[in-house]
Amino acid sequence: MGITLSKNTIGSDPSLVGTRSDPKDSYRAPSQWKTYDYVIVGGGTAGCVLASRLSENPNATVLLVEAGQSHKRTFFTKFPMGFAKLLKTKADWEYYSVYLEEPDFNSWAANGAEGWSYDELHPYFMKSEGYAASASKPDVKLKDHGFNGPWKTSEPDVASLYHVIMEACAVLGIPWSPDLNTPNGTLGASSFTAFIDTKGRHGTAISRPRAIGVEFSQARNSPRYRVHARKEIIICAGAFNTPQVLLLSGIGPAADLEEKGIEVIKDLPAVGQNLFNHQSCGALCVRTKAAGSWDYLAKPLPGVFALFVG
């Protein structure tokens, strides 16, 4: 039924969704833990979309575990250009993200990951996206986007300074790219497509070891709780925390796990390796009149004065 029609509960009390882990009874049978069909670790874009899709089955129970607080408590998540104020803060765990292009997916398939080529994954990208076309970007090819998915994307408004920068890029020979979210990759200059809706809101095998549950707590020294998954545990904790969860669970390079005193469940040397960051030129500093940029949003009172006086 999806998140809009399903019976759902949102809360911060782990006792409502999990069974408290008793150190004296660490081998309590998983059947005695609170149980769900699917347990998803990580409530970012991918985790939320998966939770919504899986809950379309009215007979399925889905638990989504997220470490971060609600975005509703953070002011700068309420309007698109506020994202810059979230970088390198508690809101993004001070992490860096990574962008994958068509060759990256195809290299996975070439190295044995059957079904993971770009062409094979593309239909799922289309199904997940709910793109809102904009008259400001008439050169975006609509065939490259999906329109009915829960992953809302749109073209945010830009300050007038943006057009000056694009003209300067053209003079320098930097190619214009109308859409960075296509198989053509990210080489060139363009505006970005944001994960916001039209209202401007941010939107295993039995013969081998098998993950059967998840243990979590609200803080390092807080009580721990466990939940059991009948069918699957899906880790969507991002490029940093997904391998971290696997490593702490004993899945990764055996030598590294043994060095940290972690019991090796499965020796998988690639876990925690091969992270590629895309290049960034850093900040571009220019001087402009107040109305030419949106810097006044960072300091509302001085900004209003600058808009009317400068």
C-alpha cells in the first residue's frame, strides 16, 4: 500500500519496536524477539523508497531503523538552498558522498555482478523517480527521467549570479550539460537536480551464515534492543555506514577484523574498499550585489538591509 496508505508508526522509543537485549540471556531465540518481514537499516532516500515499496504488500511488515533525527527539527531542510548549511554538521554526519556514472555500474557487471549493469538498473531508477519537469530547463530529455515514483526530484530556482557563472564557463570552454543525471555522466557545467518535491520540501542461503536480526541502541551506553527479520535485512546506511555495519558484524577482510578483535563470519576482502570520490573544484568566490545571490538567507536581518540598500 505504500507509506501513504499503510498503517505506520514513527517513534524514537526503541522499546516500541524491539526486544531489549539481556546480557545474561544473549542466546535468547530470535523467535522471541519482535519480528518483521523486512528490516531496513538506514532511512535515507534509498531506505525510505524501499520501505514504501515493500509496504505496498498489505501482508508485509517493514521496520525502518534510522540513527538520525527527523528532518522536521532542522530548519535548513525546509527550503532547497538551505542544504549548504547542513554540510559538515551533525545533520550529514560530516561525511562526503560519492556519485556513480554509467561506466561504474558496467564495471560491476564486467567483474561478475550479474544484473548490475547500467542498462539493467535503469528501469528501476525510472520507477523510483518522481521528476517534476520545469520550463526553466527545456533541454532536459524527459525520456531520461521517471515521473511516478516516490523519489521526488525537481529543478530548483537559481539566483541571477548562476547565469553569469554559466556564461563564464562557456567562455573558458567548459561544456554545458543540461542534465547531469544521465548516462552521459557529470563532465561539464550545469545546475543540479534536487531531491525535493514540487512544494520545495526535501523530500541469503541456508548453507551459509545468514543475518537474522539487527541490534541497535540510542547511544553507546544505552540499553540495546534486537529485532528479527523473517525474510530480509536490507542495509541502506550509505557509502560509509553500510560497510561499517558489515565490518562490525564480522563481514569483511579477515585480517582487518581479527586485528580489531571482531569474530570473522565471512571473509570478504572488498568490504570497506574501492570508495571513489568525484572531484570537486571547491568553492567559487565572487563579489556581487545582494540581489545577485541568496547569501542573505544565511543572515536574514543584515541580508534584508543589504537587499534594500545595496
